[in-house]
Amino acid sequence: MNDTFIYLLKVSGGLGIIILPYCLLFRDDPNLSIKRFYLLAGIISAWIFPLITFQKPELVETFAPAFFIDLNSVNGQPVRVTGTDPGFTLNWIRILIIIYVTGLIYMFLKDMFIIFRWNLNYIRQRGENGIVFSDNDQVFTLFSKIFIPVRLQYKKDLENVLLHEKAHIQQLHFIDLMLMEFTLLLTWFNPFSWLISRMIKENHEHLADRHVLASGVNPARYRAQLLNHTLGVNVFRLGNQFNHSLTLKRFKMMKKPRRNHAGIVKIALMIPAVLITMGLTTGVTKQQKTVKGKIILADTGEPAVGAAVVVRNGTLGTTSDARGAFMLKVEENPELVVSFVGYSNLVVKSSEIGKEPLELAPTSYNIDISQLPDQDAGDKHEVDILSPEKMAAVVKSDQDKPEKGETFYIVEEMPSFPEGNAALKKYVYSKLQYPESAKEKGLSGEVFVQFIVTPSGKLEDIEVAKSSDKVFEEAALAVFRDMPDWHPGSQRGKTVRVKVVISVPFNI
């Protein structure tokens, strides 16, 4: 709903950009057809330009991640804020929506009533050739129907009146009016909409007057006839009235030449300026918006402290605070990748982040003993903390199997066995006892043992995740029950619980 109102406000602003230069510079110009085209094209442009994206050039590109500082907490502890009860508050957005919809419904029903009323009048009066002599004192054209007061039916100047009204029909002025009425219906709150509607009708009258004079009617006689029709007000916005906008402007326009070359040059110079101004003010640009959210661990319900939140395939990112909350400025609606050691990556659209916290599902760090080296190359397991230079690093873990060209963003320290992977392989094989019953039967197999490496490095919840044969399970579990403490995994320098799965092969 907010986007809709922003769009309508941009349309309203575009109409102002169109009509103000017209009134100041071009209203009295005799190039009536050009003026008609300008007004019509201007209305259409006002509706289209807010839908066009104009991308501003990036003069400075930043690669540094953004970090969220929560002023509501000090050293991770929430601050208690005291204050008075706000009491009764008004929802102004809802009130404005109600006012807008009420005005829209009123305008729509009013137009429908008038159209129905005059069509019914046309049917009752049995109009012929599109002409109806009614009891109303107004002379006007509604689409292809002409309504004329009965008192003019036998007057000698009726022919001039019909020439004027038929000019509206022949020049298809009802198209302009329908487009303008649609604009008025949706932007009734905008004074520029009413002003441009008046200018369109005024130009229609000038065009119809010029058509009458071009047919050979005496100008002085025609102007005198107009003075005799000084009745009241405009009864219908969709219709063209014979005596609409009866001012000195109309008489002055009759005396001007059909064309003015200076006016053509003037509008030719004005159109680019108007279009550029409208594009800069109402066109869509890539807007930055602030995304706020909270991250929790699905298995414990605790906040994910220090979780990495990164724009997918980008360089911008942040981390969650002591409450698991984060804030990040993004453009448009990118995908965000949420990463935390020991938990599956979560990919979510920024627009989908709301009041509900993001839950990270636990996963495991898988180690295949058979693939480990027999001897370490001298490099220990490195801690790889999130940094601008390493923001786009790829994690090689069994649960994250990226497609070709896809990037994942976990760049923290996984748990590791003391002295490295080669020592882990050596330890497992040295402690592994091949079951005698399996030897006798010549069986081979594999057991997947899972456990939790706690923040202190101890192993908890040691159990079989999967096995090829139950005969191997107890032997595999025995290896890990007396295993020395590991180096724990860490996220943002803080040790965390991580589930590890190790495959133990049994080969004769």
C-alpha cells in the first residue's frame, strides 16, 4: 500500500512539472494542436516515468562491511528504558487511506451517476443524429452526443452552436477528457490534476472555435453569440461546453494566427527540460533500505551471537549482536546469506525478513577418516575470521555442496583434533578394534559416529548416526569415548557448540 501511495505522489508531482511551465510560458500560444499533444503526452509521461528505473552511476564503491552497534545494550547487557505511557495515538496512515478511498469512491459514483443520468435523458428525449434538445440550459457534448437547450432549437444561430459541438466530436476530444478523468479519479487530492484538466478543456474550446471560424462564420457575430451564453457553471467534467471558460483569453485566441514559429521553438526547447526534470524527480532509482532482523539457533532457541549476514555474491555484510539482532543497508531486494558455525547456511530475500526471527538449523561438520592425510604438511587448522578481504570465501563442508559458480560465506573456525587431521587419523586407527565376529565372517563396513564438540572442547552426545552393520557400532563408539579434548569451533572469536560426524571404515 505504501508503494502505491508513493507512486501516486510521484504521478502528482509529474503533473505539476508538466502543467506549471505550460501555464507560465505556453498557455497563450496559438499552436493549439501542439499544445494538445503536449498536455496529452505529459499526462501519459506522468504515469509512466515513476515506473522507469534510472540507475545513478556509482562514483565511489565501498567494499567494507557494515557493522551494527546496538545502542540499547551496553557490553551485551540490555538497558532498561523508563518513560511515560504514550497513551492514545492516531494511526495517521490509516486515516489518510480512508480519506483517499472515500474521495475516490465519491468521484467514481458521481461520474457514474452523471453518465447514467444524461444517457437516460438522451433515450427519453429520443435524440436524432446524436442531438438532444433538453430542458437543461447548458450546451455541451458528451462523447458523441450533443445536448442543446430547447430554447435554442429554432434560433438562427443554432448552426454555429452545432458547428462548435461537432468540432469536439470530430477532433475526438473525449479521448483527452477520459484520460484526464481517470487521472483526476486517482489523484483527486492533487491541485495540479485539476489545473491540467482546466487547461485541456480550455484548449479544446480554442480548437472548436478555430474550426467554426474556419468554416466562414463571421468572427464578430460568433463572439457576440458567445456573450449570450454566459450561464453558470460546468455541469459535467467529461463533456465539452459551448460556453466553457468564457474569458477574454478565448476572444484573444480567435484573433491570433493559426501558427507561431517562435512558440514552436519555445516548446521544442521546453520538452527536453521537462522530461529531464521529471526523470530526475519521479523516476525510480536504486534506493537503499535498512533491513533489520534477529537470528536464533533452532535447536536451543538462543540468539546466534556473531552470525555472519552477507549480501549473496556481494561484498557487503554485518554480524549479529549479543541479542542475535542485526541491521544492514541494502539496495533493492537482494538475497542475504546467514552463516554460523555448526549450522546450515540460510539464504533469504531481504524483503522476507520481518518480525519473526530467522532460525538456523543445526548441521554437522563431516570428516572422512579415509581421506585424511597420513602426515600433516606442517600447517595447522587456521582460524579464518570474516573480513572484507575474505568476505567471499567458500566453505568446504559436506552439508554445503554449492552448485558451479555459487558462493557460500561461512569463514569461521571449525573444531579440530589436537595436532591436526593426520593425528586424528592415526589416533582412530590405533584405537580401533576390529570385531572378532566380523573377522570370522570376513565382513567389511563403515560407521558414521556423531558427537558434539562443546565450547570447552569436550565431546558430548557420542552416538551412531548411521552404520552398514550393527556388529561394527560398539567398536566405533569405543574409539571416541576416551578421545582427548578437541580445539572447539568458534564464531567471532567465541567458542560454540558444533556437531561433528566422522566416518570410520572397517576393512579387513
